[in-house]
Amino acid sequence: MTRDEFVKNNRGINDNQDLPREYLESLYDGVAQNPISLQEDQEARNRQESQAARDLNQKYELFVKETETMVQKTKAAMQSRRRSSAYVVAQSISLSNIF
């Protein structure tokens, strides 16, 4: 979709009024520079790339990319677990009060 098509598609969305063209163009430019992508979309693109890989070099690059993604996901999962851990670590235990 071009910038003009984006502006045209968003006519009248503000109580039947148009948003300022400059605002819509800045939105378009921002998304064009940093596309919004769901994780599922990225995974589907990765699968397509993997299936389209023809030579060993392409397959190796995709393998490295996929491995790095798995490492990042694992690190994030482990860090979130640490923050929400229900375990308590004892600093010292005195048995004199028990016996």
C-alpha cells in the first residue's frame, strides 16, 4: 500500500472528519520503517525461507538464525521465571530454638 492509498483509506475515520494528512503520513512512514509484525507472522516467514533455501550456505545461515531465536526465547523464559519464583532461600538456620 502506498502512502496516498493509506491516507485515502483513512478518510472520515474521525467522526466523519479526516485526520490531518501530515499525521497520517507520519503514521505510514513509522510503520514502513518499523513494520508491525506478529510473532506468528515472523515464524511463518522463517518457515517459508527455510523451505526455499537451496544451498548449504543458505540453510546454515537459517539454522544459525533459528538457533539464536531459540536461545533468546529460552533466556527470556528463564529470566521471567526468576522474577516470579515462589522459592525462598534461607540465609541461615538456627536449631537452638527448635530443640
